[in-house]
Amino acid sequence: MKTTRVAVHAFDSITKAGLTSYLQSRPEITVVDRAELTERDVLVVQVDRMTQAVVTELKRQAAEMPVPTVLLAGELQEHEVITAVECRVVAVLPRTQASGDRLVETLQSVASGRGAMPPDLLGQLLDNVRRLQRDVLSPRGLGSAGLTAREVDILRLIADGRDTAEIAEELCYSERTVKSVIYSMTSRLNLRNRPHAVAYALRAGVI
């Protein structure tokens, strides 16, 4: 039987010990240290509330370990949903609904590339995304991935293997304009280089 590799993080030692002990008792789960996580594994984080200290820790973990995160939360307010998603949280499980079987099912689902949100939180997330699109992105000519139509056109051509001169000729831009657009995009979205930008666009589903 294939098992799901999981690391546990909690903000108090007793909760972490209890959660770790339970998951170790399940044959579907292999508990590992956080330092052993890979992109195919899952991090489960238990919090009572999304305090500033919790947010800071989640952001640090997201930066250091690019793994999907399951948030086992006591409370999660509407405005905190987007913050959680920004910290690579792909599934939220309220503690009041967190039976052992439900937690294991959620961990397995996330390991398979799926997310999980309670219906009320999913509705809040979609409302926040719609407001972001309407109030912030659309007035600036940006799509939901934070890319302009011109940037998407350039990324499609980069993905096709075109160099700067070929992109400029295809789109009737100067080479300087193409380089400027790429520099602006990678700087704005904290992308390392052209391949990273293409990968970002592919994950966002825009190319």
C-alpha cells in the first residue's frame, strides 16, 4: 500500500505529540521530519487562531519548503482565507470537523494534487478573488495570474523556444521593449528567470 508522507507542525508540544502519535498509528501515513519533506509530501499545521506569529511562521515555511500544506484550524476568519492560501495552504480542516478519518482523507487528497476547503470558506475565497480581480487587477490590465495580455503573449513565445529577436519580430515590438516587459514581469512577481516565468504561467493556466 502506498503511504502518504506527512510532517506535523503545531504551536504547542502537547498538540504536536498527540497529532504525530495518531498519524503514526495509521498505516496510510508515514510521518517524517519537516527537513525530510519533498514537493510530493504534505505538511499539516495545527493552529488555534491565525495570529501574526502564526502567519509569520507559515510564510517562512512556505518560502523554505515548497510543499502543500493542510491547515487544521480552530478559527479562521473571512479575511484570513487569502492569507492562508498565500502561505501554500491548499486545504483547511476546521477542528470541529476533524475526525481522524477525515484528516487522513484530506492528507491523501492533497498528496494527490487536490485541495479541500469547507463550502463556507471556499465561498469566501471566491468572493475575495472576485473583489481582487474587480478592484485591483482589472483596473491595471492584469489577469487573475497577475499577468497582462502582452506578458502572456511573450511567455507563450518563450515557451515555444523563441529568442528575444524572434519574439520582437513576431509581436512587432522592439527587442528593448521585449526585454523591458520581461524584466518588469519577473521583478513584479519575484520570478528568477524566463524558465521560471514560463513555469509560473503554466501553473496559472494562462499558456
